[in-house]
Amino acid sequence: MKFRTLGRTGYKISEISLGTWQVGGKWGSGFDDKLADEILNTAVDQGINFIDTADVYEAGMSEAAVGRLIKSRSEKIYVATKCGRQINPHINENYTPQVLRNYVEASLKNIGVECLDLIQLHCPPTAVYYRPEIFEEFEKLKEEGKIAKLGVSVEKVEEALKAIEYDNVDTVQIIFNIFRQRPATLFFKEAKRRNIGVLARVPLASGLLTGKFSKASTFDEGDHRFFNRDGAGFDKGETFAGVDYNLGLETVAKIQAAFPNYPLAQLALKWVLMFDAVSCVIPGASKVEQVISNLETLNHPDLNPTQMDTLKEIYEEHVKASVHHLW
């Protein structure tokens, strides 16, 4: 395993870590505690020491599984969770310091710890980033010893840039992959200048960048890849990175033609890691084999400038016009 420093937190974290949105099984298929435990323990066995979860992942069952993990292991495992997405309706006016404090308290109990290594606002409405009292509440929680570090998970570059203006925001989790390259410009420059930890999420574009899907592929009704392609449930950028499914398939074919000997998922993860502003990438896994496959990325050499240029050109020719201006 290779490690990078998570910005000014000082945490030394595995550069390929684990996101737990679907750790208990495939999206929409229910939560399997045994499977979750197997995936999480395999990750730690392989050297992963940073786990990202959220209170809304399977109604807290993901957090609970992470809690079981850290109680059963002797290794230092950094746990990041998120709060705010339970707010319903999910609007700016319903974000209050007390509501967020209550969510932090609930996560502490659910994970079974006295202090959260990292708590992140979970993709709040844009207006929330312009309310200092929200961020001041987390400073109080830090002073009380209930959280160690604060971060945000964002949908838009605008939100990321606004969030890091607050002195107590140490990390930003942002969608960054071959299909969503905008963060690599202004945001990464500012993140490096301020020593902000960057967590790259949705690196495989909800599986599109594994090359395993086709026009004939189907998804369960409870799977966001079925119901959220147009943003019916939440920001459509969370699903296939906001790229039209058929366009995504066509673009994947062009990437595979340009890199015939490179497994696509590992190419996609390696591409993310080529950016030194990135602290770690957090692909999810719904089975143990996916954890192992993701980590095999580390066995591949770095991409050379010509290869990076090729992927940039494919993005600019086929994808950029439909996504770049939206997020």
C-alpha cells in the first residue's frame, strides 16, 4: 500500500481507500451484514486504513458495520462519516446548527466512538455554504472533543471553493474521474495552496468506467442507476457522473480502444491518482473481489504524459460539453 497525507489533517491514509455506499451489497438489494464485514476486513487486510461512510447509507447500517470493524481490529483506521442528507425536505432552510449537532451525536453512538476522525457535510444545498453559523457549530463540536476534523462532500466546484474559505474545513470530497475533469483546474490549485485534503469520489462513474456495462445491462428499481439518471432522487451528477448512459458507453469504447492492454477500472483509478492534489480515491465495493481488483491498480506504472493527454482529448471531444459547465 502507498500512503498520502490528507492535507493539513496530518492523517497518513491509503491512497486507494474504501467508500461504503454499497458495502453491504449492490444498490437496491438490501444490506448484508456478513458481506459488509467481509469487505471491510479484506480492505484492512490489504492495507487500507481510511473508510468513508455516511449516516444515510442503508439507514445507518454502513456506519454500524464500520463501527464493528474498528472495534475488532488493532490497526489504526481513520473513519470519515457524513451528515445532513437525512434532512427532509433537503433544503437550505432545514439546515440548522442543532439539527446537524444531533446527527453528529447519532453517528458517534452508531459507530461506537467518542470522537469522529472526520465529519463531512453531505452535499448540502449550495446556499448552506454561505452560512457561517453552520461551520461555527462544528468548531464547537471540535472544542467539545466530539469531532477531530471537518470536511465537506460537494456536488459543484463552486461549493468546494466556497467551503475552503472557512478556516475549519480541512477536506473536500468531490466527484473526480475521467468523465468529470473540471476539479483538476482551479479547485485543485486552490486546494494545494491551502493544504486541503481531497477525497476523489465516484472514480468509476457508478461502474461505467469498469467497462462491464452495455446497452443490454439492467439495474434493480432500487438502484440509483435505474431511477436517478435524470436526477429524480438527488443530483444526477451522482449517477454515471452525470454522463448520459449511452454516451458513456460510446466513450468507454474509445478509451478501451486507446488502451487495449490496460484493465479499464484500474486505468480509471490510476488516472485519478496521477493528480498530486488528490489525497486518496475512494471507490466502493459490493463484493470482496472488487476491493482486490481496485488495489491491483497500485501494481501498474504511472501513466505517461502521452497517455494522460489521450484521456484528456477523449474527455474534451466526447464528454466535456455535456458535464463541464454543470458541476
